[in-house]
Amino acid sequence: MGSLRQRAWLALNLKGRSVGSALGSPRWDELLGTSLQPMGDAYGELVEVATDVPAAAADAASTAAAMGIDLGQRPPPTELATAVLDAQSAFYLALTSGDVPAMASLWEGAAPDPGVTDVLGAGGRLDPWSAQLREGARPSGLRATDSDALLLSATEAYTTAVERPEQGGTLLASQRWRRDPDAGGEWLLAAHRTIPWSADGGTAVATLRCDGRGCIALARDINTRSG
């Protein structure tokens, strides 16, 4: 098998039409937001599903087992998944309440995310978390629903959520997590991304990429290729 960058991908919509292709690996969240929006109800709204943490944790554990991922027995897979979903809840609490120390602790020791670094190298502007969380700037009325977790190992995981801002609309958010069993075993953030994800047929024109340094907002020319 070749390296990841030597592979290619092709995405089709529900009508079987190509909506994107490239070498390497796609940025799945940006691809979903630009070309593969969800189906809504009769009014074009994305139905809200409250997060059931025990059920989501059980699903994550069973998915890992089906994928043949060895998570070990201590802690049990469901506890690993519950812990990362709880960490996601802590992230949103810090985000909406403007708790800068709590947010900093979730990003402790995080390496720069390549997707953020690439945009900075191209002249993008990064807003630090202290600016993101200040009064008037933070999304104080935002609700995170429909949360799920994916365990890739006992030390790496992803979570997703549908964000519902106070002013309306829906966004697809994903977080990448890391865990060091020899350093407390807590799940810590490695990356966070958000993109508009609407069931009304609208197309996303902006995306947010964040790492421990802060966030960068991109508009218009969204590249769905990896990075």
C-alpha cells in the first residue's frame, strides 16, 4: 500500500453525483459542510437529538470492537468513551461561560494543528482563546447536541456534536482528543473544527479551525483536501 498522500478519494452525493475528489485524505467536516448537507424534517430543519452519554459511550465501545481496535480492559472501553464525552462537555462549558483557565487546561501540552499552521503560513489571522472567550465574543447561548465519540485507540479519540447557536442555525463540530495514561489519563484536546451544516439546502462558506493557540476563521475557498 502507498502512503496516505498517494491515495485518492471520491465523494458522491445521494443522487450519485460527484461532489469532490483529490489525492490524499479529505477534510471530512469541510466536505460535509460544502457538499453533503444533512436531510432535515418537512420544514427543512435538522431535528435535534439530545445527547444520551451512556448510549453514545456504548455505541463507541461497540464500534471500536467491530473495527478490531484493541482498547485494553483498564479502563473499560465504555469508561474511556464516557470520559471523552465528559471532556467534550467540559469544553463547551468553558466555551460558553468564558472560563479561560478551564479552556487552557483542556489544551495543555497540545501540539500545533497542521490545519491551523498552514493557514497561518498563508497569512491567516489567529484569534487566541482569551479573545474567543471574552464577553460579547463567546457563544454564550450555544447548545451542543447529538454528541458521538469514536475511539481509535486508548490514547486517541474523536468527538462530534451539532452546535446550535442562540441566533439559530446548525453547525457540525468535531474535536480530536489525546490521552497519556502515564500522565493522569485525562482526555485533552488536540484540535477543534466547526463548519455550518444545514438541512435547508444552504452551502457552507466558512469554517473554523482551532488548536491550543486559538482559532482561525476561513471563508469562501474551502479546500476539502487533507491538511
